[in-house]
Amino acid sequence: MVDKIFKAAKFQLWYKDPAVFFKDVTGMEPYEYQKKLMRLLSTNPKRVLCMAAGGTGKTKILSVIALWLTVVLPKFIHRPYTVIVISGSDEQAKYLYQYCKYSIADNEILKEECDGDPLQSLTMFRDRSKIIAVPNSLKAIQGKHEDCVIIDEGALAGDFVIQDSLRIVSSSDRDLIIVSGTPTTNNVFVEMWEDDKLYDNWIRFHWTAAECGNISKEKLEEARKLPPDMWSRFWEGTPYADEGTLIPIAEIKEACRDIAFFTPKEDKEIIAGIDWGFSHPTCLVLVQKGEDGIYRVIYFDSWKRENFEDVHKKIEAICRSFHVNRIFADGEDVGENQRLEARGLYVTPIVFNQNKIEMQSNLKIIFHQKLIKIPEGYQMLIQELRKYNWDTKLHDDSVDALQLALWGAKENLESYYYEII
């Protein structure tokens, strides 16, 4: 049991300087931008936009803000306070909520304030304050009415979630909306950031990777070799003006010009990527990485409106012909993946939507570094690459299959250009 006088003194200190709260509950000295954002809480802000580089502590500070609002603030406004945290993906929601749980477990005062143990996505406090952490889905936020909405990775959460946040806080007399993220794509989040006249009531925060003490100068220098749009978005935390194709046409030409079909090397593994479809094509791409570090597209095929039993037979025959041991497939089609595994093939499901930005970035880097060769004969794949951008949702099936194959062929799946911290 924490001494009452000590506890009361702590709450006074935390309320006056939320940056001290950050240090006490995380055990880490906050970066300057984290201090400024934490101290903003004492001014009763209403609308906050945070646009920043990837891997700079955005998710961690949002978890601390959620705790400050539900543990410290209620003591001084004399009523419970409720927070809903909406993340761009289920994985992101787990990361953020895990930070909250760790902080509670490591701090006796926070632990005493809890009403029971934190649940999978809900923490209740003794004064009826609460934190709800949910992924981006209409079902998860439907009917919710809270004091505060925190949106983590606004570019991934999507336009509807950002716009619906106004409804969620509409009945609160101390409403707060915080939208944070890296500008991975141009959407309402980026529009709000850039249009400071239409959205003039939003307080803006921005920081780059260079301002984060956790990122070394060596990593920054290495990152400068990335394509300019990736450097701008992920490392400078600023939107990129050129919204052309994901892969520049010149780089696609470089990868395909005068390239004949390959004869695979017997001593190198071939990886398969499958994007399932029915009204859209089901696409299969086989990739082999050579001694020179170059990924070669060994085989490509697609099937549309065919019986899935026939498609499975064809995929099995092709994979066995090329001695494919590992297949990376879109994880949303659980049944198709299971039926393919039943044929004795090893399938690794990848939840595409949760890994999309990383996979797109991986594809872009491979082309930028001239590490891929695609035979000119695979015109469907080449034409879809020519039109594909960060937000493409149609005519992307062959590119998605290629991304899955390249993702599986990576020797190290840990991304250095887009981390969640």
C-alpha cells in the first residue's frame, strides 16, 4: 500500500507537470517533443494533431497520455474520465495497449487505482474511469461515447474513423481528440495537417527521426539512401507531394528491359506468393534470390473465375515442379490456405492489411536498389506495377502476390525503415 501523503503529493506533481508522469510510469526520460506534448495536457486542449517520423515513440506517448487522462485528471475535475484508443490495425492496438499494461504493472500507484486486472482491451479504474483499446473497425467503435478519442496511426485508421471521432466525444464537456501518425498515405489525416485554415482549431506537433535520441546518426545516414518519398514520410515525418506510382516507371523499365524467362538455380530456394481472388484473379508469383542479392521472378500465372479445386491442383503442380517449400499467401482467405495445406504444401498466412505499408516499402526499396528482375513476358504483372500506388485497391492482384513472395524471401523480416515504438 502506497503512503497516502506520498501518493497525494505525486498526483499534485503529475497534474502540474505531466512530463514527470511520463518519466515515473515508463522509467525513461522523455524526449523534448514528448515533454511538450505531455505538458500540453495541463492546458485542457481540445484537438491535437501529431505528425512524426516512424519509430520515434508515438505509440508509447499515446499510451501514457491515456493513463494520465484516466488516472491523474479525474482527481482534479472530480469525475471519471473515459478514453477510447483506436489504432490503424489490430496489431497496432495490441502494441499500444501493452504499453498501458506494462506501466500499470510497474507502478504501485497506478496498480492501486485499477479496478481489478487490466483485461485484453479494457482497463477499469476504481473511480469508473476507463481505457478502451480497439483496432480500426466500424463494429468496434459503433455506439461508443467517450470523453477522449486517441487515434494511433491516423493514415492507416482511415478517413471514416477520424471523422467519426467527433460523434464519439460530442456529449462530453471536456472533449479531446488526438490524431497521431506517420504520413504513409495522403488522406484526411494529411489534409487536416496541411490545411491549417480549415482546421485552424487543431494544435499541431511535428518531429523527425533526427530528434529521437533512440535513432543513431549511422541509421540516419543509411536511411538517406532510401527513395525520396520514403525518406520524407518515414524519417522526416512529412507528407510527400508526388503521388505518382509506387515504383517509378524508369525503375520498372530497368527491372524488365530485355529480360528473358529464367531457368532457376537448383541450389537456391524458390518462394511463392499467392493473392486469392474470385471476381478478381488469383495470382501466383515465384521468386528466387540469387548469390548476387537479386530477386528473379521465376514464374507468374493468374486464374479468374475458375473452380478453386482446379486452381489448387494447378498451384500444387506448379509448386512441386519448381520444388517450392514455402508459400506466403493472403491470410484473409483462411479456407483456401487450409485447403492448399491439405495438399501437403507449407503455407504461411500473412495478414496483408496489417503488413501492407511494410510490404509496399520493401517492394519499393528492392526496385530502387535495382535488386529485382522480371521477364518481359509477364505483362500483366508489369502493367499492374506501372499503375500501382500506396492506395491502389483495384488491379493490384499480381503486385500483391509479388509483394507476398518478396516478403517471404527476405532473410530478415525486421524492418529498419518503419518500426513501431
